[in-house]
Amino acid sequence: MSSKYIKPLLALTMAGSFVLGGPVASAATAANSSSSADSSSNSVSTSSSSSASKTSSSSSSQKAKATKSADTATKSSSTSGSGADVTLKKSQKGTMGSSIVKTKQFSAFSLRRYITQRSNSAPDISEWQGSMSDSQAKALKKEVPFVILRVQYGSDYYDRTFDHNLALVKKYNIPYGVYSFSQYSSPSDAKTEAKDLYNRAPEASFYVNDYEDQTVSSGSTDTATKNWYTEMRSLAGNRKILLYSGQWFVDLYAPKAVGSYDGFWLAAYQSNEPTSTHVLWQYTDSYYSSSLNQNVDASVYTSKPKSWFFSSSSDNSSSNSNSVGATYKHTSTKFTVKNNPEHNFYTHVAGDTRYSRKISHYGSTYAGKDITVDSQGTRTSTGAIYYRCYYNGKNIGWMYHTGLASQVTYSKPAKKTMTVVNKPTSAFYNHVTGSKYASIKVTHASAAYAGKTVTVDSKGTKYGWKTPYYRCYYNGKLVGWIYAGSLK
């Protein structure tokens, strides 16, 4: 998958120094590289070659072009016993992202990839990363939530390392999905490519149509992309089917078809997550995998839990559609479970018709505990809001929002005395308002203390707030907590 996302016009502007998929030295260099490339690999098995030869020739000119482009990649043998036993020169044609150039992240005059390390990053892997060693696969199991393996480049090119890597992924029980870098030339050819992908990976947990290279020469691109989904649905049953691409590419070539897929896997290399609907976000081509000891493409999931990718689809609509009974959006915040939450944690949001909902943990178990949140779900019929909660990094389930309170950090104030303003707008309370305590009530009207000097001994700041609360005393008597806006 790696690369850059700019519209074709910008790509043409940059043609003198970059091509889709990587840097270029010159036409002569490219020609020399192509002519000297070995069209076979030590990792290619007879069965792999046979599998490729059995596929349809419905778009022979496109497939021949794809095969030649991928087959002529330069290979070299690795000398490291712990590393990959096959490595290829990184001109990654045929891997995710290689045909779409990224936009917004940099201008044509400032080519800089977005590099970061996000937790729970899922890599996509092809022959360009080489054949994994046993020790690498074992380590990868602990590093990533799941992997996505390339199976083919069009129908006629079978990824050289897929069989080998798949065997290790299965050995160490690493959850996985698969993708096809699509090269279909017509609606009927799209069905063939989907069928070939399924036949080569019938046990995959989910399937991805990597549609980023416009190769359709007969019929509608939208129809072809829809046909890919329809054919895969007939074969894969209720397993998830995703469409991968850049937003502008889908808007241009598959604006209707994308709605048929279970979810959209969005490629956008930038620091902030895009707001457009997606279930996976490929945010970089330069995530450093300590297990593989190299940079790889990486994606994160924020609107869906990991389990969603490995569960059955109960509908064929876009994953964030209101028809499933709930909508989701990414959020990153912190709460504290109330001392008396009156709600439990559940496996799913109430009203989401795709899942059977059950209690994952009792709310009382985590009463008073600080938790983190990464997703907000809204029940479409009522507007009820739920949050997906984690305690010490462990997913404990979804809770109705009223069971959660503001997370308050307490500290010593810099000042020991403060003065109540002449016209205070906040009352004194027995606790910081909105905090975890069951009974929060007014202790004193602030107007009675207007202009008076109070002693403060504690400061409470809500997560995400700049202005704190102070615990105040007057003549040695506790008055209560008041919002700092009423003090000076």
C-alpha cells in the first residue's frame, strides 16, 4: 500500500521527479532496472504459479501489463537470518496506495510523508515487505491487532509471499483479512477478480477491493466496482467486504458503489483523522514495525471495534448508515465512572441491529474508576449517547453517558487566598460539579460572600477544561467548591 495522494493533474505536474508509487531516477534507469530484473523469486512455489495461470483472461491486455509491471520488480536475497528471506526493490507498483498520490499533506514543492506511530496500528503486507520469518510472525502477533495481506495484483499476478506469510499468520493465530489490488477492465472482469481473490483466500476473515488504479475501459466504473462487491458477497457470505481508496478517487469513479460495501477504508496521510465516513484510516506508509524491522503501511480503526472486522454483516449498507440503528464517530476523551453509575457496560450500542447486545461488565465494578474513551455511538431512534470505554487499556464495553462523570484532577493551588468577585455567577457546591459523586448540591449562595476573601486549599480541574474549581473556606469554615470564574 504505500504512497501519496494527489489528483492526476498534480501527479502530472510532478512527473519530472516522482511517479505513483515512488521516486524515479530517469527513464534510462527504469529501463535498465526492468531489463535486469529476475522474473522469478526463490519464494514462488509451483502451486502459486499454477494458481495464477488458472485465472480468467477476460482482460488479457490489462492483466499482461499488470503481470509485466509486477514481475519485473528487482529482487535481492536477504543475508540476515532473522529478517525476510525475499526483499524487493521498493518501486511498489501494485501495492495499496501506489496509484493514488496524496493531497493536502504536502504541496508539489514540499514532498514529505506523514510519519507517526499510532497505537493499535494494523499493517498491510505484500511481497514488498518480503517473506516473514517465524520469529517475526511470533513477535507480530503481540504488536498488531490484525494484518491485511495482499493476495493478487489483478487476477494474473499472484503475490509471491502470500502463501508463505499466510501459513505463519495462521500458525500464530494472527487475525487477518486480504486484499486485491484491482485491475479489472469491465464489470464482468470485476466479478472475475473478486472470484479469484476468494478462491485464493477462502478462509480470510474479511475481503478488500483495493480500487485506486482506473483500469476500466469498457462499461461503467461504478458498475464494475459494485459487481466486485456483488460477486464477493455471493462467495464470502456475511463476512465483511471493504472498499479501499482515496476519497477523491471514490467520489469520481465509484460514488454509488461505495455505499454497497460494509465499509470504506480511507487512505489519507495526514496528522488529523478525516471527518468523512470510514471504518479504517490508512494514515501513513512509514509506520515502523519493530517485529518486521522496517517501515510499513499502517491503518487505525476508531469508529468500529476490532471485533467488527471479524463479525458477520447483517446488512449490505454502508457501516455508518442510519439503517443499522446507530451511528458512530471517533472521540478521544477521559471520564470517571460515577460512584453510583446506575448503568452497566455492554458489548454494543443499544439499537444497533447488527449485533446481539449483552452485559460485558457491571457498572458497579468500575465505580469511581478513571477510564478513557475512543468512540461515541448514538442510537438513531432516540438520540441516546454511548461511549466505548477502556480501563488500564482494556476494552470494558459501551456505557450510557449518564453513568459517566467528568474526570477531575486535584492539586494544590498556587494561591492560598482569593476574593469572591462582586457579582459571582456560580454557587458553592459540596463537590466539583459534574464529578463522580452521587449527590452534588449547593452549599452556599455565592452572593453572600461577594467581595469577601476566602482561603483555598485544593484545586480541581476537569479533563479538557482550562478553568478550575477551588475549595474555599471563610473564617475557617468550609464554604464549598466554586468555579474559578467567580474568584479573583
